[in-house]
Amino acid sequence: MTHETKEWYGVKLLFTYTLVGEPIPALVDALFEPDVRAYEESIVLLQAESADRAYELADQWAKQRETDYSNTYGQQVLVRLYDALDCYQVDLEEGQTLVSGVEVYSTIIEGKASQELTTFIDQAFPIQPGHKHMFLNRRFNG
């Protein structure tokens, strides 16, 4: 019986947060935005025999995280897995175990050298603080 060695992988997942339905008028405030959708990047650490198997395990893990809830405006928020975007094999030396400070994921994002850093960050990570409010779970937000 052959035992395959399991390696650690960081798998980047993309979830969509979609608003469904009309808000309760009495709950609408200055932060309400009628045309917004959010995306969550999540990196899950998994042990698997291969990158393909890590993708499979990440998909199973992500499907368990899919949920529906009511936001602060009484709208339904549907959280769904869009896709597993990337898989990164954690680089451990032989015999090394996961300890604080081990890199579990890394990617390089390309931009223009002439572009201001703040402009690039705003474009690469474009969620506004007020829009995050749209996706708060009403149950936890009094």
C-alpha cells in the first residue's frame, strides 16, 4: 500500500456577496447604496497529496461556507463561491512544520510604474468603507 506525502497548500477562493430584494424603507440611511456587489478573497490552508486535490478540498470547504442572511437594510445577502482562483504550495523544508511566520500564500500583482501607489491600491482593492456596511449581518448589527 503506497502512502502519498501530503503537502500544505494555500488556496485562494473568491466569494460573491449579492444583495436580493428591496430594503426596508425605514432602515435606509446615508450609507445605503442601491447598486453594489462585494467579493471576498479567502485563503484556506489545506493539506493534500497534490494541487488538484487541494482545489477539490477547497471547493468542499467553500461550499460549506455558502450562506444567506439579512443585512442591516432587511435585504437578503447571498454568499456564494465563485471559483478557486489560485493554489500555492507552502514551501516547507524537509521535516519543518507549520509555525508562526510561515508564508501560506503569495502572489504578485502587476501595475504601472508611473501610477501613484494610492491610486493603484484603490483600483486593486476597491471596496469603500460605507459599502462594507451593506453586507453586515443584521443579526449581529443591532
